[in-house]
Amino acid sequence: MDETAGRGPWWGGLVAWSRARGYSLPGSWTALVLAALSFTPSLIPRPAIFQAILAAISAAIGYGLGVLGARVWREFADRPPRRPRPGAWRAFGVVAVVGLLGSILLGLWWQRQVAALVGLDPQSTFAALLIPPVAAVVYVLLIGAGRLLASGTRRLSRRLAAHMGARAARATGVVLVVAMVLLTVNGVVSRVVIGAADSAFSVRDTTTAAGVTRPTSTGRSGGPGSVVEWEELGLEGRTFVARGPNAEGIAAVNGEPAVNPIRAYSGLAGAEDEMTRAALAVRDLERAGGFERANLLVATTTGTGWVEPSAASSFEYLSDGDSAIVSMQYSYLPSPVSFLVDQERARDAGRALFDAVYETWSALPADERPRLFVFGESLGSFGGETAFSGEYDLANRTSGALFVGPPNFNPLYRRFVDRRDARSPEVEPVYGRGSIVRFTTSPADAARPVVSPWGRSRVLYLQHASDPITWWSPDLILQRPDWLEEPRGRDVLGATRWIPFVTFWQLTADMALSMEPGPGHGHNFSGEHVDAWAVLMRPTDWNPARAERLKGVVREGLREPYVATP
């Protein structure tokens, strides 16, 4: 009897389409479950297109798992595949329509709640209409790609069967195809794609941002007397040395006499290797008088050579301009790409720059040295950490360190978090009774433990509970993280749950949107550097009113920054 007889065109169409393409019913059920679960909330609200792609990826993974599970079961049961019972596809169709519709509606509700927590406007309800068609197209493409690989595997297995047993041939064929795919992706594709991106962004690095002109101050790299050429600083380097608060602006805000801050920088075009580039930056720092200032900051860049402007300006305001900042570029690639492929270069650059600064600084008489600080944000925090073996090394060689939005793979960060007090949560851990290292999700509040003394040299990690850059890890594929077992952070929805495979792809999508939330959420730390530096630098007469005023000035300066003058 024809399964579609007496049925409406929708039912008949579904059955005919699934049969014609040989879709697996167990695979389709697993795909449906993972696709529905992909609508559960994560850290950042997802636009419709992002959600559609996420649902399609989750469904494709589910389909593969379902097909694999059914095949393994048949091997153990020693029986061939069977056609689905009459009505099985109709039952699946009913559940799929109802389940996905319910998931989309629940997803919209959750996304609105997440948006409110991270300071974003909710997405239009009509945008959800894009999810089914986009997800369907991406899902079919992914399944098609998977079938091409499966077809290649079967052909290879048949050839191998002439030389070995059938089961051994199938297993060997799978191993060879998987190995070939991995080698292709990791070798040829990654080299071609990353090489092309590196070339494209190296051209961009020769440009100069609108409104940026060569500094006339001798205290800036690229300016009069500098040993670093203006053209060698790169796009972000030129922006860094040409902008920032000047003495007049700092004095107007603080109500105290101020001096022009010093900024030294070396770009990729200045030298081929990290050691030479670091030495060049330190030479220019010394020429400008950076080691004669009261406060010296070693800042590790992110991606294209970007120095976080809010962090740099906050440091200069809090020191009344009696400061110097030194940094250098290690990559042409933007932060999202650099995050994945530039970890080695970030590590080498961070270590080379600090060691070069420390060599000159430590040779000075103890009573003539400036206070030495370290800063890194995002991948820059990874590079900033690598110059140190642990918390005591940080305390012995610096006056303080600020690491903001650290990636999950930072070695020192992971050590401190993994060895935290068992009673403290991962989003705000307590390590070593807080004697050197402390963590905070809001630097305006006292970092825990409040009652314990914090030493002369302080290390502060600033992280947000809703920042996917900090919480993303391949371990999420099959392992529940502590931050989703413990009470949720202040800006994370209580309904957020860990789901194998799904949570990993959710946070992967969240990473691309991490800068969308307002300040204080996601990967947006704008203005929060003011309170963080105040904790480390301990200025006199510091109070909440002064903090709020300076945060407003710093955020406004990001839109219309001062131009450095002599």
C-alpha cells in the first residue's frame, strides 16, 4: 500500500522527497532533536541568520550521529537496513513541524531575555521567518557534503576489500578518508586561506585611519627624533601614537597639573623578528624619556596591532600624564582570525617585549625606576602572561598587571582558575586567598576576597560572565564546564544549559557577536578599565564620583579622541 495514499500534498511530498534522497529516519530524528535544542539560550542574543546556521550545523551533526548509531546497532544485531514502517515518516513530519515551531517561539522568548541582560534591543519577531528556509538550505548542503565523503569512503573500502576482509576494509577506508580530510583542512586549506588573509590585511596595514596625522610630539613614536619611522608603524600603530589624551586634556579633567604622556610603538614593517622589533620599541621608549616617568606600562596588542584605547587613556589619566606606554605589533590579521591562528606569535611577541623592557628597567637604580605595569586584553592577555612563570614572578617583577577578557586557553589564567578555592565559582574565582591574583566581573566593586589583604603588587583579571571569548573551548563539545554547573553570572540567563555539541556551536556563534553588547557585557569592556586601573595604581582622593566622571570622558574620547600635541 502506498504510504502517501489519501494524504494531503504536504505529507506525500515529505515522504516522496525523503525516499528519493534516501534520508535516514534515525538520522532525521536525531537531527530534529539537536536542531530544536539549538534554540536554547547562550551568552549573546543571536540574529536570525546566525540562529538558522547554528540550527543547521546542529541538525547535520545530529543526522550523522543518528546514522552512525543505527549502523553500529545493525552491526551488533547482524541484520541489514530495514525500510521504515508505514506512517513512520508521517509521524516524524508532525513532530518536526510542531517541535520546530515551538522551539522557534521559545527561542525568541529566550533571546529577548538575553538581550535585556546584556544591554541590547530585542530582534524583530518577523526576522524569525528567515530561520526555516535558511536553515533548510544550509542543512541540505551540509548533508550533501557528508554524503560525498561517505560515497568516497565506500568506493575506497570496496577497493581495499580485494586485499583484506570486508569489515577491515570498511574501517580502514573510514580512517583514511578522515585523515585525508583533516590533512587537507589543516594543511592546504588553512595555509591558502590564512596566507591570502595575511596578504590582504598586510596591504590594509599600509593605510592610515581618517583624521590620524603624524604626531608633532617628541614623546611619540613616528614623531620628531623618533627611531621608528611613521610609515613603519602600521595602521593601528599610527592610530595609537597619534591619539590619546594630552596634558591639557588630562589637567582639565583631573584639576591637577599634567604632562604629555609618552607612547612608544614598533610595527611589523620595522623589523622581521620579535626580538629586533621589541628592541626597537624599547630604544624609542628610552629616547622619549619613558624610563624617567613615574609609571611605565607594557601593553601586548591584539590581532592587527590594536592597543585598547580605553585602557591606555585610563592609565594616562590616572597618572596625570606622568606615564609611558610601550607596545608592538605581531600580526596583520584581525582579532577573530588571530585568535585562532596567531597564538604562537602572540606568545613570542609578549615575552620579547616585556623582557626587552625589563632588561633596561632592572638596570636602573631601584629608587629611579618607574612603577612597571603589564596590560593585555583578549589575545593580548595571552601574550602578556607568557613572560611570567606564575603569580610570584608577576609580583616580583611588576607593580601590577591587568588582564582583560582572557581566552580560556591562557596558561596562567587556567592555572589560577583550576586551582581556585573550591567554594568560589569559575566566573569569579578566589585564588591563593587573593594575596596577589584576584578576579572580578565588575571592577567598580571590590574584588574578592574583600577581607583579605592584597599585596603591594596586584594582578587583576577582569572577565564578564557573558563573554564567549573567555568561556569558549573545544572541551564544550563533550564536557560540561563549571560555569554552567554553578549559579549563573549576573548577565547570564538562568535557563542557559550545557548540551553536548550544541553549546560548543552556540558559543562559536556568540564569539562573532561578542562586541555587540553594551559596556560591561560580552567582550565589551569600554570604560571599565578606569576602575580596574584605579584598583592597581591606587590614586589618592579616589571616589565613585570621580570614577564615573572619568569613565564618561574616556568613552567620549573613543568617539572623538584628543590628538597628541607637544
